[in-house]
Amino acid sequence: MLIAISGPPGSGKTSVARKVAELSGMELVSGGMIFREMAKEKGISVIELNQIAEKDKNIDYYVDNTLVKMAKLKDNAVFESHLAGWLLRGVASYAVYLNAPIDVRSKRVADRDNISPIQALREIAKRELSHYVRFWELYGIDITDLSGFDLIISTEKLNILKVAEIILSAIKSLNTGEQF
């Protein structure tokens, strides 16, 4: 089984994907980690790499093609990235989209990156605009169209474990044909 987890910055997608992988015994493949590692290797911030990626399509192609290739080679894995749900359509067994209000996401990013919530809000806004434009231009993907997702969860009031349990419970329900 392949599970694709997507969402905007600060939605909890990496933390939740890690917990889903842990609880299910599946491997985690993270596009965010690939992207962050690439920024680290270049000695720049994620925002700076996003800005470079706006001009150099090879950065997104590398991350996205790596995810798709890995998905085709795996039997049981959790894939996490901004685009996993869209890129792995027809490959992933289930696609999950996580979201939360911008104030919640900016606080999470601020805590994670040790920056002010206002700075986090600015960075999220820049990243989201960059993502929207880049992903439309590269793949024709409208990241506001969530119609291809099997499950959409607001992570605002739920902890990581609860969100992971909801995902696994929903998948179990889908696999057994149980109705809500």
C-alpha cells in the first residue's frame, strides 16, 4: 500500500507522515526532506531554493521525479510532499491532504524554524505563491483543487498521533468496505 500525504507549509504533513509510517511499519519517503537537504547542501535557505527553483525547473523535476520513481519501486511506503497527492495519482493507494489555518501554520513554522510568527507568515506566503505558480507552470497542477484526495483533514485541533490514527482508521475502513 502506498499513502501520499500532501499539504501546505506548516500543515503537519511531515510529522504526520512520519507517525503514519511508524504506526504502520511502512517506510517514509519525504519530498520535503529531499528539498531541505538540497538547500542545506547548497548552503541556502528553503526560501532561497524556492526562489532559484522558480527559474531552474530542474530542482522541482529532480525532487518530483525522485518521488515518482521511488513510488513505482515500493510496495509499502508513505510519501510526503507538497505534490505527492497529485504526482502519485494512479500510483498511490490513498491520497491525504492536511491543512490548518494560516495563523496555526505560521506558529508551527516559527517554532520549527526558530523564527518569529510574522517572519514565518511572510515565508509561508512567499512559498505558497511560489508553489502555486511553479506547479501550474511545470505540471498544470492547481494546488487548490483537492478533488483527487481520498481524505482531507484539518490539523488545527488535533495532535500528530490523532491525525495519524484518523488516516489509518479511514484507510482500514476503505479497505474493509465499512461505511461511515
